[in-house]
Amino acid sequence: MSLFTPVTISDRDWIYPMVYAENTQNADYSFMNLFAWSKLFKIHAAMINGCCVIETIMDGDLTYSFPLGADTDERLRAVIETLRGIRTDNPLRLQSVTPDARARLESLFPGKFSFTARPELFDYIYLAEKLATLAGKKLHAKRNYINNFTAAFDWRFKPVCVTDLPECEKIFDLWAKSRQDGETDISGECEAFTKMLDNFAALRMEGGLLYANGNACAFTVGERLSRETYVIHFEKARQDVIGAYQMINREFVRHVLSLYPELKYINREEDMGLESLRKSKRSYYPDSFVEKYTAVWTR
């Protein structure tokens, strides 16, 4: 019988506290991501030797996360040996391996793993205060968009309640229709978004909704990832409302800081190797990245 079982909403009760305690910045461990994307990536979870391990299909291969809660070398070694025992047919593959995790694996298992950087999966990390203020010369263009937006529209921002979700869905649908050009497959994101909406309260999601002249024009949804980091999962805006993206970004971060003033970082997830996303995320000048490697047992 497999140690791993499909991720269900009830798993939040044990997975989220482990993620929070780890104080990770890595959005791969976000429970919303594990739950909402579970069908597409066949995501399963298990507790092994007191550690949380995620099993998924990545690049067509069965892959495991670097274990959460591996606070001692003995515990980490025991988890890796257990996973090696499971993967007797193919080499053990680990994902979400950060530079610190890589160093631990190289120390415990010298020469056993090969490592491949996955820059398309690096998470973009920003100082929360910087996104809330948009201060400095580099972000002058963002402030201009916001100034033009506030001059053009009678606007308001509100936190998302369950009753607001249909408005968010309308904006998402408009965005999805604009992307139906064959350039990028967004079916997985559409499926994950629907699953998130259907379980919004149980997932304890938080969101913001932006109105311009009385009409909803942008929304964002996120969750507190750990003690210091908040992760943004979905952010969409009407293309015909110039400045809506910049405004919803700033206003939601301000809202999040009002709820959690001790937060330091905003994780806006990866760019998936898409040039348009890379350009957008880099335009806010990230302060750092969560670097990620795939590790493969070679001997």
C-alpha cells in the first residue's frame, strides 16, 4: 500500500502548520497550490519520519519534494532512504530543492545526486513594503499608471467575501477568453482557479476586488504562506482599464499588511518560462528569488 494519498481539503489541517513552521518562502508548498493543482499534476502527500513529502508528476516523471520538517540530518537521511526504497524502478527525483537544501543533500550524500537548475520555476520575492509604497525611481512608471487610474475613475477597493466570487469569476473569464489564441495552454490554470473558488472558505483564501466607476475591474487572491511571506496566486484585470493591474497589486498588499503587519515578503510565484510573465514580474524589480533545483539520484 502506498504511503502517499491524494491531497484533499482536510489535509490542510496537518500540511499548513508544517509549512508555516518551516517559515519557507517556496510557493511549491502552498496548500492552495497542492490542492487546486492536484488533478493536473497528480499531487499526493505523505508523512514520512515526521516530515511532509509531496509526490507529483513533473516533466512526465514521478518526483518528490524536498521534505518539510527535516530539521536534523538523521531525519532527512531516513526520509531519503525511504523514498529510495519506494523508487526501485527509476532513480529518485526530488524537486523544490533550494540552495540550502542542495547543500544538505550534497553533505549527506556526496556525489550521489546530480542537480539541475530550474529558473522557469524560481519564485519572485518582493519586499512587501516596497510593493505597498512603490517608492523609488525604478517604480516611477507604476506610480504613473496608478496616478492616471485614480484621475480617470471613481474607484474603490474591498476585501473579497464569498459573495464577491462571481465578480472575480467574470474577470477571470474575460482574461481567459483573451488568451484563447493557441499561444499558451491555460486549461490547467482555469481548472485550478475553479477548484480554488469552489473551496475558497475552506482553503482560507483572502482576496481583493477593485472597482472603477462602480464596475469590478480587477481582483487578486492569495494566502499567508509562512510567518514572513505571503503568496499571490491569482491576479487578473480587465485589459481595457488601464492601471487596474498596478492598482490591485498595490491596494491588496496594503490590505495584507494591515492584517499582518509583521509580514516582510510577497511571493508572486514563478514565470513558467513565459516571456510575458517574466517581463511583468521583473518590472517590479524583485528583491530575491527562491531558486529551485531538480535533484536526481545517480549512483
